[in-house]
Amino acid sequence: MTQPAAVMFQGTGSDVGKSLIVAGLCRAYARKGLKVRPFKPQNMSNNAAVTADGGEIGRAQALQARACGIPPSKHMNPVLLKPQSETGAQVIVQGQIFTNAKAADYQKLKPQLLAKVLESYRILRADADLVLVEGAGSPAEVNLRQGDIANMGFALSAGVPVVLVGDIDRGGVIASLVGTKALLAPAEAARVKGFLINKFRGDLTLFTDGMKAIAEKTGFAPLGVVPWFDGARDLPAEDSVALDGAHAGYGAREGAAIKVVVPQLPRISNFDDLDPLRAEPGVTVEFVTTERALPGDADLVILPGSKATIVDLIALRQAGWDIDLKAHVRRGGRVLGLCGGYQMLGMRVADPKNIEGPIGELPGLGLLNVKTTLTPKKKLVEITGKDIATGTAVRGYEMHVGETTGSDCDRPMLDLGGRPDGAISPDGRVMGCYLHGIFADDAFRRAYLKTLKPDFASDLNFEARVDATLDALADHLEQHVAIDRILDIANGR
């Protein structure tokens, strides 16, 4: 290649599998020796990752970077929206907090954000043979078209060809693709060079006529039908939609020695912290929604991260989970809080600068003698250290606003390069820390699970499992997708 190539994957809707397809193609093209870079102009997700250049991006782009064999960069997802309420979100631009905005106000912001999006795209493309761009939602959402930076607005501004992805599992895929074409402006439709069908189940030959019909009615080239990929559950999910799916892989597991229960908070974030536990054959990880009580037979309750700690603390009480947690501890159960969950375990959460909203201050669960004060500056850092109780190494990342202090911090959970982090109750049953990704380390995970069940044994290599799944996904796409033709499209041929 003499010039960097690029192609954008847009969907007929959200959750059609664009992120997974881009991740698999990143690995497939990287295995061919190409310098591949993932890019998503605008993302909306509370599952985020810290980048080596000191920012944060959507979890999906971090996974795609891993598929390319490179560290994630803040330029791979220059605009990240992190929902804090039903109508508002924190706006992250090139890895840093830019503002908080209601949905209507954000629409007015988009035109000025396009310059940042294009700047990040140019930076990535300068060091790439191929850029695989992922859209967001659907280009057919004409009510959001003005000032668009996520789909056709970006594709036209950057001069990038488009491949449209449809999800056959949800039904109506022919109408979705044909209807999308009908709603695109002529210049937008001209950018679409082909289409993919994703999440197919059954006999592929039964959809041959469907592919022909779509091609005839849209003029888009058929580029493949991708069968359902079961391994998707072994990769980090982009957002909490994955927790509602029948194939999420959470729930009861026959013969499991350890049961972990996770309250599914409305503003849950970074729940991929639990993926390594879910991958353990001897562990059941059960997410519990607000209409249910926390099961009484849990060995461990984990309070996960939250994008809106105070709001989720209110929801936790409304669900009656505060009572369930205290009963769990009285029965001898263990509780672990991660980041926002750690903050909730304390005596109070204070927000004097109204970072999360107008509430200001709220009593915590009172399971740790600590208090958290939310602060404007967000801590974003990858870090290593050790778990004090077991002596095992830990690694992960911090991504939080707030400082936590109190007497239980005199019994820290972690030593992060000489800096204490977290707190443990006097009886050792309740603990918390700010370190995300802590369970991905095999040695720590095994040692921690042994504190719950001393005879627990495991040979799981979690990171190797993720890489093996990315390779399997790349194999899957190479078998069912015209990847050489997509490369031609990316090169303008």
C-alpha cells in the first residue's frame, strides 16, 4: 500500500455487532502484516478503558486495539459519551472530560466536535496502513443527521467508503437494509459500497435469495453472511445492553464451587471487571436486577463501578439491597466494592461541587468506616502493585473522581507502587479498592478465590483466552466475509 486505506462500518441499528466485526477484522488484517488502527468518532458507553497516553476511550476500541496488537490511544475514540441520567451524559473529548450535557445541548455541540474527530482521525491514519472505522447507531436516524459526527457526517467529511451491517437475529434485516438506503441522501448512499449480514443462525443457503434481494433493491455489493459467533461472550462487552441478552453467559453454572452476586445498578460501569470471574469454570457470576432481592446463598457480593455513584446508591436502597447486604455480612458473607462500589460502602458520599448533580451528599451503606468526597479532576492511570493480604501482584487501571479517607483506610487492600489503596473492615469481611481490571491477573484471582474456598483450584489463563477468542473471531470472518474485497474498498478500488 502506498497510501493509508480506510473503510467505515455502519449499522442498521445499535447492537448489530459492528464492534465485534471490526475487532475480528483488526486481527485478521494485522495477521496479514498490515498496520491496522481502529477508530470510532463517537461512542456512548460507560464501559471505558484507560489509554497509554493518559485518556479514556470506549471499551470496544480498547479491545480492537488489542486485536491489532497495539496499545489503545485516546485518538481511537475522540468523543465518548458516558450517560449519567436518562437525558444527560459526561462528554469526553480526546480522552479528557470536556463538559456535561443534556441530549438537546449535545446536538448543538456536535459541529464544533467534528474538528477534534477529524484531527484524531488524521493522527491515527498517519501511522497506519489501514484504518477500520466504526459508526454508532444508524445513519438512517434522520432526526439526528444535522451536525452528525458518528456516521455519514464523518464519512462524507473524511471521504471514507462505507460497509453497512445488518443484524438478522433480531428479524427484519431485509427491510432494515433497504429502508436505510431509502432514507440516505444521494451523496450518503453513494458512499456505501457493500453490506454484511451478521448473527445468522441455521443453514446459510436459505438466505441466498435474501442477499440477492437486498443487492438488487439497494445496489450495494453483498460482502458476506456472518454466522452467530458463540465466542463473543468471552470478549469484553461495550455496554450494559449485553447484560440483558440471553447469551450473556452470566448466571447459574452446574457444579460451581463459588457463587458471586452482582447488583446490576442502573448506571453500572466497567462491568467487564467481572469477566475473568465469569470465565472461571468453578465460579457462578449472577447479575441481579432491581426487582429481585440479593440471593442469600452468595459467597461474595461485588458492588461494581458506577458512572453516577449517588444516583446508583439511591437505586440500591430503593431495591432493598442495603438490607440484603447487611444480612449477607451477618451470615458471614463477603463484600467487595470496586471504584464506585467502594465509595458506596462507606459512611457518606459527598459531592460539594455537584459533579454528579444537585443532591450534594448522601449517607453510604456504612459497611466501611470511610468517607468519599467527589472531586472535579478524574484520575486516569494504568498501574501495578500487590494485594496486601495474599502478596500476589495486581495490575489494572484507575478511572474515578473522588478521594476516600477514613480509619478503615489504615487497613488498605492494595499497595500500588508504595501508595496504599482501598480499605478493609476490622473483621475482614468487607473491602474495597479503586483498581479496575484486578481479576484479569490469574495469580491474584486464584489467590482471592482461595480466600473464599481454600480448596478452589483453577488453570484458567484469562488473557490467553481473550487472544485465542480474537484469533477464532478472525478465522470466522475470514471464512464468511469477502475480506479481500473489503480491503479493495478501503483502497478506493
